[in-house]
Amino acid sequence: MKKLFDGVYLLEGQVGRRPLYLPLFRGDYGALLLDTGCAEHVDKLILPGFTELDISPADLRFVINTHPDTDHVGGNGGVKTWAPHALLGCGDADREAIDDPEVLFRSRYDAYRPFGVFYSEEIAANMRRDLGKAQPVDLTFRGGERIRLSADWDLEVLYLPGHSKGHLGLLDRRHRTLFGGDAIQGSVYLDVSGKPALCPTYLYPETYLQTCQLIEHLDLDYYVSCHWPIKKAREIPEFCQETRAFVERAGILLRDSGITDLRKACLELGPRLGQWPDPVHLELAYALAGHLGLQ
Ligand SMILES: [Zn+2]
């Protein structure tokens, strides 16, 4: 675990070969956990972190999901079992998927089956395992809400759509830091050894670019995400620029190729968009479906 500031910690784990960072806030009024990892991270990462900080079930007041993906919501059921009175929140537009792992799987991971892009049975089974058991959401946010953690400290909920329809971030003005989840993704997700592991997985290019612009214009000292190293000062607009450049390049390559078949677009443009392993090219379905207007 890394201490970022007084009362702000980062639980540091791994999802497969990629890093996973879960922010944990502790104020006078209780604690807030941002994202819950995959189902396995409850026992492997989250509960050991709570023990280290001496956080009891009664201390945990809020659990907020940035967006509906295995590595962000899979521990919801496990954390709520441990702390039944903690309120589970997410973006309003993501609630149905987070309420029910089967809805999430169908609407997000299996959405491109009609276009010939879908996961093998083995990978799908692993994703269902990582999603954990169903855990209904207690409250939803649309951005602009403030969550008070101490008399003189609150977090502002920001609406950062693009990777999902309701993606959220938390703005900590006291520490001039945005905790942005996977809201912007640069040009690649790297693994723990620094090798390309996954392509960007935004779904809605236009809103994703707006989110990128919003983040770039916040007056921040730090940008803390769930899979990328912490960005400081000038690195923040650089990361925004890298994010924007990828979206623009993907759009231009797709347009110039004239390809309208999603599977073909992934396989042909994948090698030109990044150095990730070959099977990852099909993960471009999320982004390229957006560019093709299939979402
Ligand atoms: Zn993620």
C-alpha cells in the first residue's frame, strides 16, 4: 500500500499482468473505497489493506465504482458482506450493469457477438468469476455531488463518461488530485514490466474526448488512475494529449481503410495502432465499434 497524502492511500495489486490501483480515503467521518477490483481482490488486497490501516466494517461508509468492469466492481459483493452498512454507489447510467453481473457481461463483454467478436468460453468463464456475485447498488451519482469525509475535507464526484456511459471520478480539491479510474487511457495499458498489454478500451469516442478535455483543464497537481502510473503536473496534459492522439489516429486509419466490418477492422488496424500481443487486436472492438457508430 502506498500513502499518497494524509488520509489517502492506494492499494496496489495486479489484474493479470497489469497493475491495479484502488484508492482508499479515510477521514474523521469514515472511509471511502474507490473500486473493488475483481472478486479475488477482496481477500487478496482490500481486506489486508483495511487491516493494515485498522479500518473496521463500521468505519467503511462508502464504496464507489468508477465504471462496470471486472476489475472495478468484482469485489462489490465481498466488500458488502464484510461491511453491510457501507453504501455502494456508481454512475447513474451504469447502475443496471453493476446491479447484475449477467447484464454487465451481456451488455458490455458480449455486445459485439453479432459482429463476430466475442470471448472464448474459457475467457468468458474467467470474466464471470472475476465479476463476483450480484450486489445491488445503493445510490447513484450524475456528477457534482460532494461527499464529506471530515469537517474540512470533501470529495467531489465528477462525471467522466466515454469508457462507460456513467464513468465517475473523484476530485480531491484539498490535494489538487483527480482519481479518474479508467476515464482516459493514453495509447496503451502497460503490464507490470512496462510491456504493452492492452489497447485503449473506450466505447464512446466523442464523450471520451470531452472527458479528456475536461481533465486537461482541471487545475491539478496529480492524476491518479487505476492502471497507469501517477501523473504529476505537466504529465497530466501529456497523458490527455496521448489519449486524444490515439482516438484521432484510430478514427483516421479506420476512415482511410474504408473497412466497415468490425472484426476485420480490429485485425487489420490492430498491428498499426499498438504493439500489444496479437490476441489483443480484437479488444479494439470496443473503440472501433464506437468509431463505426455501432454502439
Ligand atoms: Zn480497469
